[in-house]
Amino acid sequence: MFLKNLSLINFKNFDTFDIDLCDKVNCFIGDNGIGKTNILDSIHYLSFCKSFVNLSDRQNIKDDEDFFLINGDFSRLDNEEKISCAFQKDKKKSFKKNGAEYQKLSEHIGFLPVVYTTPYDSNLIHAGSDVRRKFVDTIISQFDKNYLQTLISYNHILEQRNQILKNYYKTRHLDMEELEIWDMQLVEFGEKIFKARNSFITDTSEIFQKYYSLISNNMENVSLKYSSHLLEDDFAEKLSASIDRDKFLGFTNVGVHKDDFDFLLGENPIKRFGSQGQQKTFVISLKLTQFDYIKSKINLAPILLLDDIFDKLDKKRVKVITGLVSDENFGQIFITDTSYSRMPNILNELDIKHKIVNLSNNKTVTNYE
Ligand SMILES: Nc1ncnc2c1ncn2[C@@H]1O[C@H](COP(=O)(O)OP(=O)(O)OP(=O)(O)O)[C@@H](O)[C@H]1O
Ligand SMILES: [Mg+2]
């Protein structure tokens, strides 16, 4: 699968932008603030129906304009797919495939899988467990249509249950029958979520270690460890065992909403024991693992967006990564850089099919056609 043409109108700093792309490596180079990340973000839009930078669609409209439009022509399983996203101030976002409007945006998720790395990825290591849960949940949602719905249902039931506990806190009255009904559903959805997250961790441990070793060129042992109340105990039993505590605190203390994923270098958390370069390598390996996992599930190579890959990584490691992702196992790749020579040199040394777009002078260089 690959993006053949991308066109933007009034998207962030671009009034108009239109470009044909290479099915292998595309490299956007230019100074800070020129719009490299914005281009990758527009591709993210076409896959996830939203920005990975801004929460609100409105912020993506170019200043002083009142709409933006993103058009992408894709080649997917030998079919041409025209995807467009339009947003006008104070109107509903319009998202279309081949001219037909999606009724629900969730129907589109997973159709054009994308894996992206950004400098913000270090949040995966340093931020709270919710960021890691969201990372794993987003991966699973790209191939499992029911998963997102299960998550929404779980959170809905959890809210209801917490409401009852909060009321108990005020009134000292608890309707045990009502609680049991919520518990049954919480267990049903929670177990499904647990299974999917657990499979992700067990299915990817080898490949994750492989990527890390290849990129760092050493045998440091790295791993992802799933930490969940459901690993050792039966969820239903655990819930009833914690009822006194839940009543005392006024919310649900056990369940998959408390899950976390430990990122380990040897036996130690990479957060405290890893250098910046090791942490960056860890996160990139994680993203490549994500790529492999999604590909193995849907038999389609996701588009890989590598934003600011030189941030904290030396040229040697970037060359290894570029070589790795140019392998036929991978599909189309987008890379950004501020240096005018670094990526062109690497791509020429490795003799990889590519297109280089210099956003500062609007020149493109290709080594194919
Ligand atoms: N809605 C908007 N309207 C106009 N300009 C915008 C809008 N949103 C973002 N920008 C501008 O886009 C520019 C940032 O672009 P982007 O983050 O893509 O740069 P970059 O090339 O990735 O830079 P860096 O090398 O620093 O990562 C900023 O100058 C910002 O002001
Ligand atoms: Mg950027």
C-alpha cells in the first residue's frame, strides 16, 4: 500500500501543496518550522481521521482561513483509493472514501494503517501508564474492529460502577444487586481487553528484541512486561475481594484500567537506567515492532512515518534504521530531517529507491523513473 499523491489546501502553514510520491522512501528536508511535521500529520489524518499534534480539527486550519482540505490518492491491494478529509469552521468534519462520505469515522480506522514515530514518543517511557495503554490499544484497534467498542463499553461500565461507589460514600447505602450486574459486564469486557493486550506482548517479545539488537548492534536484553491485575487472579474474584477498599475510596481499584507495560533494559526500567540514545532506540524498536505486528495481522504493510529521526540518534544508527526499513518487508516510508545532506547521503550510499523533497527551495530529487 502506498500514497501516490498528496494535496493540501489551507492545512496548517500550507496554503496549497501538491506532490506525487515514491512508493519507497520519501524524505522531506528543510529548516525548522518549514512544515515537515505538518505534512506527516496530514498523512496521519488520512489514516486516523485526526491530527497527532492537535486535539482540535480547528487548529489545523491555516490562520485566517475557514477550512482545510487534505486529499490522498492511495494504491491499496491493487485498487486506487481516493481519501479526503475536509473541515470547515463550525461544521462537521467530512471524511470520504472515493467520494462517499463515511457515516462513522471508526469505520475507516485500520483501512490505511500507519505507524509513526515522533520526538514526543519519549512520553511512552516517561509519562503515565495511560499513555502506554493508549499506545497498545491504538495498535490493536487498527486490526481488531471490536476492540475499540469493547474499550468504550468497559469505560462506560466503569463510570457507572464508580458512580455507585461515590454515592455509597455519601449515603452509606450500596445496592449489591445493582453492583453485581455492573461487575458481570465489567468482567466480560475486561477479560477481552486483557487477552488482546496480553497477546500483543507475548507475540512481539522476540521481534522487539531483534529490532533493538539490530539497531544498537549489541546484545543488551530489552523487554516489555505486561503488568495487570488479571495476570494472576480471576477478575471477578479480585473485584469482590476489593469491594471494601472500593467502598472506602469511592472508586474501582482493580481492573484493566490500571494496567501498565514495564519497559525494561535487563531487569531495570529503561526510564531510570537507559541513556537518551538507548531510550530512543527502545522507542523506535517499539514502533518497528508495531509495524510488524499490524502487518502480520492484516497482511498489509503500514505506511511508516519517521519524524525527526536524527533527534538523539547518531548517523550510524539512522543508517541502520534506514537500511532496515528499506527491506522488502516494509512498504512506503516518510522521513524528515533538517540537514540538506545527511539523508540524501545515506539513501545514495544504501542505493534505495527514493524521492527527496527540499521544502526550502521546492526542489525534488529522485533516483528512479
Ligand atoms: N493553523 C496554522 N496556521 C498557520 N501556520 C501553522 C498552523 N499550525 C501550525 N503552523 C505553523 O507550522 C509551522 C510548524 O511546522 P512544522 O512543525 O511542520 O515544522 P517542521 O518543519 O517540522 O519543523 P522542525 O524541524 O522544527 O520540526 C510553524 O511555523 C507553525 O506556526
Ligand atoms: Mg517537525
